[in-house]
Amino acid sequence: MLPRLLSLVPFIGLLAGIGFANRVEPRILGMPFLLAWVVGWLFISVGVMAIVYRLDPTNRANDDEAGG
Amino acid sequence: MSIAIVIIFLTAIGALLLGLLARRGRDMSLEEWSVGGRSFGTVLVFILLAGEFYTTFSFLGASGFTYGKGGAAYYILAYLTLNQVAGYWILPGIWRAARRERLVSQAHFFVRQYDSPGLGVLVAAVGLIALLFYFVLQLKGLGIIVGIASYGAIPPSVSVWVGAAIITAYVMVSGVRGAVWVAVIKDVLILTVVVFLGIYLPLHYFGGYGALFSAVEQAKPGFTILPPKGNGVVWFQTTVFVNAVGGYMWPHMFAAIFTAKDARIARRNAVVMPLYSLMLLFVIFVGFTALLRVPGLSGDDVDLSLLTLTVQTFNPWFIGVIGAAGLLTALVPGSTILTAAATMLANDVYRGVIRRDLTEASVNRLARAMVPLVTLVGVFFALKGGTTIVGLLLMGYNFIVQFLPAAAFSLRARNPVTRQGAFAGILAGTVSLTALTLTGATPVDLLPFLPAALQDVNAGLTALLINLAATGIVSLVTQPRPVLAASES
């Protein structure tokens, strides 16, 4: 259950958060805040999904889907 | 003849040879031709998916969209990220079904999951229309790239025909294996070129990203974020949502998952793929630079912005390299689209409806024979002109997302959706989408009590809700009752 909930986090940032983040200032690394927000969430998503991958029990079980 | 044309020409020959050689040592059965014998490991699946995701669109469309619409273009980065999050959960189920039933196409998946050849034909029909949009987009991009990179020496009509002929040849011979081997070179080349352009051009012209964005804001205040109306926040959210949940419903991406040799490969790719889409950030930088350096492009011509700027900046040999990278970004997705389209025509339309008793070998021969046919239709539309690249792409996405409810529910242990429900949902979704697109109607026009902010809701999402309602209602009505179950056909 936890992995599924965790993977909702990127959706919150990149959908719900957009209304809040739609501004030019403050600039981050020269980029408008909105662009920096989207890029930042791209990295957060990768981190979150890496955690999800490790927590997800199906990635540990070898038997049901290993191919040959 | 300029050095640029020579480089583009040699790349085209190289791609053709590599694509043809890709079949070496393989017995090209239908399963081998369309889904690589389900034998690809993590790296090959990654390359295939990257090859499909990052197309001429990433190159021309994204910079053109930035040039024309500014901050709205960030939607691309957002949806590519969320698409992988959604993919993490939906792809393994699709892969398992594909392996169990030895599936070769997306329509095939629906036929087996719902035990309904009729549903397969509907999915194939809608899928083919969407694929055609995508294919036309690639060919148009190809024409633009080669045209500009050859300094106008090669007209689009010539490059579209030649490019289409190359794809057709290696797809007929090698199928998806041809695509993946050409994709290896394509990915290396495009990544290098795009990152270089995205760093060099802003530095060269403005001295840095901060100065670039300040200059854009000064010329067009508010252009680097979302506008209050039109391509605003609501448009962004609904478009990102539709593209993210629907992205893997493209018939060729759906089938690309079948090539994996185990389900974990799909999950692993979903985790790392967004990092690759950072490439689009550099394209966005180029788009903003072009806006200030080569102003005045409008309409369809915004798609030319990246190339116009590079031609103005670099020597012919480098223009040739860029042209070559652009050429490959059209060939790779073009070839997986052709493979998927031809497989569906032969396996799901012809075998599904006309000749049920067709053998696997005949389907295979037929699928390959369909390839030039699909190509010709694509070339016809590509040369006819119309809409920008992003316009075409958004349209295609809105169609294919209509497959999502029926596909997702069918992966549940007990599927509440009946075959009639699935059929009605996809039909209602695509018909209402066509109506919405043709009339330009928004939810607010249909239900006037809704707040005006919903004016900019993506049409695909409206159609998806209609689709869900139809799926639910028809499934309820046609729910098989245990007593009658035996008499169901």
C-alpha cells in the first residue's frame, strides 16, 4: 500500500502544485520559478520511484515473472 | 553539393544498412518481427522506449511550442515524468497478459482480455488513426529537417519519399529489431546534439540562462510562465494528466513493452526514464533563444525555429550532423509505428474478422505486405500539410487515452467491465472527442452551470469522462448473471 501512496506524490507536485508555482520570481539557476519547479519535481519523482521500486515486494520475488 | 547533404545522405544509408542487418541470425517469425521474440533486456527496452518517446517532436515540436507558446511547453517535461510513474503500475500487468497469451499487438491484448474480436477491430481502427497522426508528424518533421539542413537543396517532398522508403525497407525485413538498432545511434546522436545546443546557444547569444530568461521576460512579460487564459493552469493540468495516464496507450509503445523478457524491466525503466527526458529542458532553452534571435516565425513555421537558429549560427558540417540526428529521430519512431500498424491490420483486422483460420506464418507475410501500404497513406497526409507538430501530437494522445479504462480494468483479478462496456466506452470516447475537436466545444458550452475556468479543459479529458460513464453504464446493464452465464456466447 505504501508504494502506491508514495507514487501519488509526483502527481501532487506536478498537477496540484502548478497553480501555486506559476510565477516568474524567485528565479532558480536563472530559470523562471515555474520551470525550476517542474524540473525539480522531475528529480523528486525519480527519487520517489526509486524508493517505490525498493519497497515494492514484487521486485524481490523472482518466481512469478522471470523470463527465459 | 554541400558537406551537410553528404553527412545526411551517409547517415540515411547507414541507418538503412543497420536496419537491414538487424535481422541477422534471427528466424523472423511473427513474434520475432513484431515484438522481438520477447527477449529484450533492460538496456534494449530502454533504447526502444527512448527511441519512441523522443522523436522529431522532441527536436522540432518542443522548441517550436516554446517559441510559439512559451511556458506552456513545460507541460512536456511534466507529462513525461508522470507518464513513467503511471507506467510503473500499469506496464507489468500488460506485460504478464502479453506473455501468457503470446500477444503481438495492442488490439490483440483487447481481443484476449475481453474475448472479443470485435473489440480488437475497434481498438485497431482507433489505434490506426492515432498512429497515422503520429506517423505523419514524423514524416513532416523529416521533410523540415532535411529541407533546412540541406539549405533548401532537398525539397520536403523528396526527403519524405526517400525517408519513407528507407523505413519501409528495413521494417519489412527486420521489424522491431531494425528499429531498436537504429535507435542506438539515434539516441547517442540526439542526446549529444540537443544538450550541446541547449548549453551553447544561450551562452553564445546571452551569456547565460538568467540573462536569456530576463531578455524573454523583458520582450514578452509573462511569456516564460502560464498565461491566465488559453494554455493556462487548467489546460496544463488536464493536458499533463491525459498525456501522463494515456502515454503508454499508444499502440507502438504498448507493444514495445511486449519485447521485455521480464516484468521488472518495465518497472526499472519507469524509474530512470524521466532523467532522459531532461533532454527536453535543453530543447526548451533553444526555443526561447530562437524566439529572440530569429523572431517573426508564426503558424506552422514555429516548428522551424530550432533549425533556423542553428543554420544562422553554425558551419555547414555541423548543420549536417544536426540534420542527421533529426533524420534518425524521424526514422526510429516511424519504424515502430509502421510495425505496430501493420501487425494490427494483419493480425487483428484481417485475421480477426475476415479469415479466422489464418496461420501465424500467413499473418506474418501479410503484416509485412501491409507496411508499404501504411507508408503510402502517411506520405499522402504528410505532403498535404496542415497543423503544427504539437497540434498533431496532442490530437493523437486524446484518441489513444480512450483505451485506458478498458485496459486498466481488464488487469484486475475480477474485471467489472464487460466486453460491451469496453466497446461502448471506447466508441463513446472517440466519437465525443471527434465532435469536441471539430466543433471546438468545451465542457462549459455543454453544461453552462460549470465555472468558466473549465473552458480550457483538455478535450481528451472531457471525452475520457464520457468514455468512463459509458463504460460504467453499459457494463452494469450487461453484467453477466450467474444463471445465464452458460448461454452467453
